Amino acid sequence: MNDERLPRTTLVVAIGANGVIGRDGGMPWPRTGDQVQFKELTWGHPLVMGRATYDSIGRPLPGRTSIVLTRDESWDPGHEEVRVVHDLDAALSLAHDIDDDAFIIGGAQVYEAARDADVVDRLVVTHVAQSPEGDAWFAPIEDRWRPVQREQYDGYEIVTYARHRD
């Protein structure tokens, strides 16, 4: 790790106008186009995700280390390069051993655990201008987060939030 910087953990999520983030293990809307920004943002960095999120992607994402969080001690991702851990602390410790910047990319249970543990330094949120039906939601963004960057696109907006510390 680079000793000049502290490790940073970024949570990346796409949220419908109604707070929905998923349906039946996948995205509840057609691709929005934010995959280009996602790839640029996360390239070369470790990705922390739950097993269901990994399964929905179906493979390790190129140019990034996949760290999969699962309670199933016997789960095998089928790829040698995928790292499997069984708790959030282990996932983030491994991620920050790999790189100063770590990205949490889902799903709902992992997002909730990260927010509850108060380990996230930055949010990068794709606000999708749709209100789809779903079975996974993201809790409202609290007042402790301040928007520091906005990028407007057709049908969605990407907002970066920094933690506001009093």
C-alpha cells in the first residue's frame, strides 16, 4: 500500500427513484450506460461483493480483484483468482492489503453491513430516473453525506458523495 494515503472505501450503487436496487438477483432496469464510468472508476482496484452479486455477474471482472463475501464456508467460485471471505472485516482488510482504494459493489446485505459498520468513506451513486418494482432496496442517503460531484446523463445521474464530518 501507498504509505502517503490512508485507505479509502467507496460504495458504488445504482438506485431507482424509489430506492430499488435489485429484482430477482439482477438489475431492475435495462443497462443505463453507467458501465463505462464504473469500469473507469474501479479498474485496477479490488471489488468487494456478496455471493449473489458475484453470481449475477457470472465471472470475475477483468482488471480488478474480486473479493466475494459469503456465509457459505464451502462455496467455490470456480475461478482461482476470486478471493472468498466470510465477513466484512476480512473482505476490507484483504482489499486494502491489495490497494488503498477498495470498492463495495453490492448487494443489499453487503451495503447494509458496510453502512452499519461505518466503514465507507465515499459513495458513488447512479441515480436512475425510473421507479421499478424490486425486492432489494438501498436505505435513504443520510445527511452526513454531501454531494461533491454530479454528472448528468440521459436517464440517470452519477453523484459522488463525501462523508461530512462535524
